[in-house]
Amino acid sequence: MIQRIVIIGTGLIGASTGLALRAAKFTGTIAGFDASGTELAAALENGAIDTVLHSRAETITACESASVVILAVPVLAILDWMHLLAPVLKPGQLITDVGSTKLQITDAATRLFAGVQAATFLPGHPMAGKESGGAALAEATLFHNAMWLCTPPTEREPSAIEQEWRSWIAKFGARTLDLEAAHHDELCAWVSHLPQMLSTALAALLEDTFGNDPARRAEIDAIGGRALREMTRLGASPYSMWRDVALSNTDPVAATLLALEQRLQHIRENLKTPELREEFLLANKFRERR
Amino acid sequence: MIQRIVIIGTGLIGASTGLALRAAKFTGTIAGFDASGTELAAALENGAIDTVLHSRAETITACESASVVILAVPVLAILDWMHLLAPVLKPGQLITDVGSTKLQITDAATRLFAGVQAATFLPGHPMAGKESGGAALAEATLFHNAMWLCTPPTEREPSAIEQEWRSWIAKFGARTLDLEAAHHDELCAWVSHLPQMLSTALAALLEDTFGNDPARRAEIDAIGGRALREMTRLGASPYSMWRDVALSNTDPVAATLLALEQRLQHIRENLKTPELREEFLLANKFRERR
């Protein structure tokens, strides 16, 4: 039975996981660590965690006796923590993560958490979030109706504690879906990383074009409506998180970006031809089924 | 005093204008014409119009005695109606439109509605809409808090009836803003036409990539969240309307598309460099002020 949980990284996803556990009647302890004292204090104040861990050393010690360790930091930091914790954790313990890309993490898990002497590592990725992060925006309902993707190494049986953790995910209102890690990263490049880079590109382009001219900027602000707001919303996303996505999923993201560049060029070259109609009909078809 | 209004094109914008007039206590008659009998019947049924005009000939006759004629059809059809109605309308009457691009319409107005023998033409563009059109989706509140852009030819005084029509726009809850026509079209390329083409391109690309493979398509549907939904929402927009935008604002739209293609290429080539950080910071700055 899961009794002690350590959450490493008490930002939006980490703190929301703590709140979701409490909303689902988890009665054990939840200790938290974050590199930012502000995030940690906010998570403690809103009840996402009940114990503050003050250093990496203290966190590693707490993990030794934890039932579940949740890594809720950006991808490269997850890889760092995996290396720190692999020598410390033992069979019967579960370590899981919430990183946006899964291939590097799953490969590392196969190496670091292998054999009968190792804890179980479950690579996870809840498809939930907001364009702004931080424990202050955390919500117990963040995972309600969300997909919680998992990319477990194929060669192992799910341990009892992994099964118990999956039942908590279900209690958060999320559904788990298991995917092969490389396939996960390719799919997420399309549905998440490409929309992010696109929104960032559009917002950056508009800032470059209008940001330095107050009069033109005011016109854009006055005229721009829902379309502009929606298409640039993700432009508020922090580099700190997306840097790691770009670094750990470079080729799939580059491939989707190139495909979109070519598509935009095709539209640009066909603004006055019937080809434009074909593009609109394809797009209509995509939306009809949503 | 405005007593008789003819709305040509009783789709989303035309029918919403009728409903907004009624909600603002307009007590005169509102006659409507549409090439689609379905749209016309829907507009009559929801009270957007009170009289149905059954043919172009009947519509032209009704316009002869109208106070205000509203052209609420796509841009090229607006230009057609301007040519049909210019010989028929007289001083004291107002003809206005709701077209998405304004340069060609304003140029035509300067030629067709010039001199003391002519009716007043007010080129207009309410910044309101939905990704799906039709009278059935019309709402009296569609223009609430919206900008209603106008591009009147600069060399004329606003007539009394134009001023009265502007007061009705204010009663709809919208604010008018006068712009020079070419400047309007350039701004709208950035805030409206580029987001539309982008959303269409992304949705069309996803349909091409996943639409023919039910298993992959199901994965995209399961995993895609708010980001994908928002970024492809405008993909549902109809070609019939956007064809005329592309044809009547080709150069500004092409220029914004090219700029975005280059921006995406820049991001693609810098997924692993600190340049990516600059793009995120610019995008963050754009969003901070919204």
C-alpha cells in the first residue's frame, strides 16, 4: 500500500498531483522538493504537499523510504534525478515521471532500473497543463478527463505498486494509455510540440513586427479578436520547459515544422488557384470528426 | 430616420445584424435576400428579417426605397451588388457592407458612389464571427464588445444617414474605428487572415498525415488536447468566404505567410541553440501585454 510519496518539482503538474491525491482521499504523507523556494512554499500553502524537503540530500534520504517518487521537473532534470536515485531505490518502490518526451527517459529507465534489485520505473506523461506554470495555478481537477500516457519498457511485468499507482491515476479522473516511447514522441510532436512552436513563432513574429511601435501595437490590440488570442495563447509558455522538449525530441519536432513550412508555402503559392479549396476541404474534414 | 432596411446575404453576419437591430429596438422593416433559400428561411424564422425577397430583381426594387442597404455576402459578391445597385440608389440612402477586405470595395465605392447624385457608401467590417456560418448560428449579441472597422473614402463629409447608422452600430455594443483601406487590409492580414491560413494549413496537414489511417487517427483524437483543438478550430471555416479574402488581399496575406514560414524555419534550425530562448521571450512579451 502506498503510504509515503515524494514529489520532486512542485510546479503546476507536481502540485496538481498532490492536490489530486488529496481529493482522491489519499491519507499518507506527501513530501515535496523544488529548486524554487517560492514554488515549494506555494505547494505547502495550498495543501499539495505536507512536508517540505530543504535540499537535494534531504530529498534523496526521503526517497529511500518512500513508496512512490514522482519526478515532476523538466525532462533533462528528470534524467539527472534518475541517475541520482537509481542507486538508492529498491524493489517494491515505484519511481515515475511526468515528462513531456519519453524516449530518452524510457531508455534511461531500461538501463538504470533493470533487474530484480531495482525499483520499478514507470515513464508517464499526463496530457494536461496550462500556458502558465507554477504551484499557485495547481488544481486537483487538472487531470480530470485527461489522458495519462505511459511508456513502460516492454520486457517487464507491471509490479504491484505500479498497478496501485495506476489506480490512483484513475481516481484523478484520468485514463492511462500505454504507448511505445518513440511512437509517443512522434505523436506528441504533432499534437503538442508543433502547436507550441507554431504559437511561439506567430507571437514572436507579431512582437517583432509591431512591438516597437506603440501606435501599430495599439491597433493590433484593438482589432485582434478570438482568432489571434487563441493562436498565440501558447506563446506565453516558458522556455525553461520547452527547451528540454526541443532538446530531447529534436528530430520529430523538426520534421513536423518542416512539413508545416511546406504546407504554408503551398497555400501561399495557391492563394489565387483552386488548390486553396482543397486545403480548406481537408481542414474541414479534420475538424468534422473532432 | 432609418425606416426600411434591406439585408443582402442573411448568413451569420447578415442575420446577426438583423437580430442586433431588433434587440436595439429598431421598429422599421427588415427585408432580406439570400442566394440560399435555407438561409433565408432560417433568418425569417429567427426574426432577423421580417420580409423575404425572392429574387435579385425584387431585391433591387426593394433597395430603391430602402433607407439602408447592408451587403453581407463575400467580398466578390459585394463588388457585384455594388455595380448592380449604384445606378438605382440616390442621395439620402446609405449602402454599407461587412466584407473582410476593404481596399477593392473602397476603391469601387469611390468610383461608383461619387458626387452629389450618389447614395452614401460606408465600407464596414465588423470584427466578429464564428468558424461556422449560417443564419441558424446568428446572435443579437454577436457584435457586443467587437470592433466595427470602417474605411470611408477620405474626401467626403459623413452624411446624416451615415451618422445615424453609426449610432445603431454603437447600440449593437460595438465600437467603430476608421482606418485607411489599404492599412486595414494589411492589419487584417496579420490579425485575421494569417491565423486563418495557419489553422487551415495545420488541420489540412494533420488530415493528410493521419486521416487515412483509422488507428493513427484514433490516437491523435485520444491524445490531442486544448492546444490542438484551439490551433485547428479555424480549420472548420468555409472556403466560400476565404476564397474572396485570398483573392482580394493576396499580396498582404502572402507577405505574412512568407514571414511566418521563415520564422518557423528559424525555430527549426535552432531547436538546440539559445536562439530558441529569444523566440520564447519575444512570444512571452507579446502575450504579457494582452
